[in-house]
Amino acid sequence: MKILSKIQNYHFVTLAAWFSRGMQALLQVMILSIVSQLLGVDDYTVYILITSLLCWFLLADLGLGFSLQNKISSLKSQGKSYKEFIATILFIGSILIIIFGVLTWIVSHSLASYYLSNFSIDSDYTQIFFISVLLMICVGVFGMVYKIWYALEKGYWSSIVPAISVLISYLFLLWLQKNEEQSLEIILLAYFGPLAFMPMMFYAYFLFKLRTKISFKNIDIETILKKSKEFLFFGLMALLVLNVDFFIAAQVLSSEEVIQYHILLKIFSLALFIYSAFLMAIWPVLSEKISSKENYHIIEGMVRKSLPVGMLFMIIFTGFIVVFGEYIYRYLIRNIEVNISPVLVVTFGLYFLIRVWADTFAMILQAGNNLKPLLTIVPIQAFVSVSLQIFLSMKYGVYGLLMGLIISFLCTVFWYLPYSSHQFLKVNSKDEL
């Protein structure tokens, strides 16, 4: 009955996640439409390049969030207390914000000049870069509360709160649109501000409530710190695989090509976002099953049921964009003319179909705290990905970026992660011991 209850809970979490992620997807699309009306081509390109950095600063917690999530799940399965771990890690996170804030202030001018100087805007590069990065650091660190909720089997809050944050951002930007506010600084502040403020409130609540539990002596903090380094390293390698594209685009592509790439990436990322909500919901369930050495056939059975659904969804989604894309682009980009080929859409669809496959098996290994396969293969993929993206984008433009990503996946994680996850689950299973 306990297992049945857990399964029913993750189905509820998944439904809540899909609903809120769907809401976020709709709002993000509407935000694109608003911002494109307020900014010119170069300003909008700079907006794209800055907001694309958010994925990098989600690692501002240095991997502590995922490490804490797995630790809580493990302690729960053993019936042990986990409050001391939550309090101590959140305290460390507060210190990280201060340290990273100072470092950002020191390097903002140099980084902003290099990253954004190819585009002509009226705003101060350094100012908009510093404010945006500081807010993104807060989003990354305060986002640890989402991992805590998932581990406590209250993952629906991890979807509801971000959805509310995006809704507030949308309302702020809608107000700016009605007042014809065209300041890039104000637009970025309106977008990032709620994304940082909402989790901050719950972060502060957890930290204040558990302040007496902060301890560096009575708990095995070294275990979490050790695992966090592995999550951080894997996260950095994953970013080198997936998110150097805009660094390259800023130096190689034109404003129009950057906008084309961004539109399709945003559209397809929202589709992957929906599937990722399901993966995040079953993460703690799989983590507890792996910790209790559940039969590997049962765990793989859960994966076999979800993976085909995710892949079929991505195929249907790609077909939808091919057919109705022109209407969608016209809505998203109001004052900027953009021509997107169906071939580019299909190429994006192929890339994200591969992402669904690889992300599923990567989640299994992360849920089991078995990062060795990821730490082995992802650095290789990162090298292949960065090298190919630079070389191919110089020859084929936006298509080159995608070709570099697709080839790097097919040569590495596409086949290695399924093999590694199967071997890990089989060895870990109590029936095999």
C-alpha cells in the first residue's frame, strides 16, 4: 500500500507539473510577443543573449540542491531525520549569493563587453549585465527549495511557484507594454525579478524555521558536498554540451539568425519542459526504489512506459510546428521580420527527440546517485559538441549549431547512457546480489 501511495503521489505531482508547465509555456510565449514589440532588433538580440544565460546560473547552488534532494530521499527511506541537512545547506547557499554577487560586480564590465559588443544598443552593457546576472544567481540558489519539495513528495509546489513567478513577470511586462516602456534594463528587471523573489520567500521561510538545526558537526555534511561536486561537474559538462550555442551565436551569427534560433529553441524547449516535469516527478520515487534495491525489472518497466510517450509527443509536436509555424512566428515576433524554413524546424525536432531519449536515462543514473557514467561520457561529449558547433556554425550558420549538437549526442550519450543505466540497475538490484 505504501508503494501504491507513492506511485499515486508522483502521478498527482506529474499532473500538477504538466498543468503549471503548460501555463508557463503559454506565458513564456506571450512574454516573447510583448518583448518583441517593445525592443528593436539589436536590443531584442541582447535580451535573448542575456536571458539565455539563466541555465548557467541555475548552477549557482554548486550542485547542492540535487545532492540535498537525494540525501533527503535516502534518509526518508531509512526513517531518519533530514532537517539538519536542509538547514545547513540553505545557510551555505546564503553565503554563496554574497560571494558570487561580489565576483559578478568585479568581472561584469569585461564579460559584458566581450559578450554583447557586436550589437548596438543605447543601454549600458555593464549595468544590464550585472543586474541580470545577480538576479539569475538568486534564481539558481533560491531554487534549492524546489529540490526540497520534490524530495518531500510535495513536488507540485515545485511547479506551482515557478508558474506564479512567470505569471507575475508577464503582468509586469504587460504593464510596461501599455506604458510603452522601452528600457532594456527595466524589461530585464521585470522578467527576472519575480523568478528570484518567489523562491526567495520560501527559502527564507525554511531557513528561519530550521535555523536552530544548522550544524556542521552533527551531520555528515561531507557526503553532500562530495556529491554536489559531482553534480556540479556534470552540470557544467552538460552546459558545455547544450548551452555554449549562444556564446558562439553572439560571435558568429547575425541578429536575424540569433532570433530564428532562439524562437525555435524556445518553442521546442517548452515541449521538452513538459516531459521533464514527468521525469522530475518520478525522480524521488526511483531514488527510493534504487536505495531499497528494488528489482531492476520494475524500475525499467516504469521507464519503458514513459519513454515512448515522450518521443511520440515530440514527433507530433514537430509536425504541428511544421504545419502551423508561420502563424506562431507571426504572433511571437510582431515588429521583426523572421523567415524560418521547415527544414530547420524538422532539424530541431530531431535534436529534441534525441534529447528525450538521453535525458530519460541520465535521470535514472542521477536518481541512483551513480554519476560515474555521466562524468565519464559527458566531458567527451562536451569536447565534441563545442568543437563541432564552432566549426560547423562558421560554415553552415544556424544549421551548423544544430548539426554539432546532434552529432555529439549520437556519438556518445545516445547509446552509452541506456547501457550504463541498465548495468547499474541490474547490479544494484537485491535479486542480483
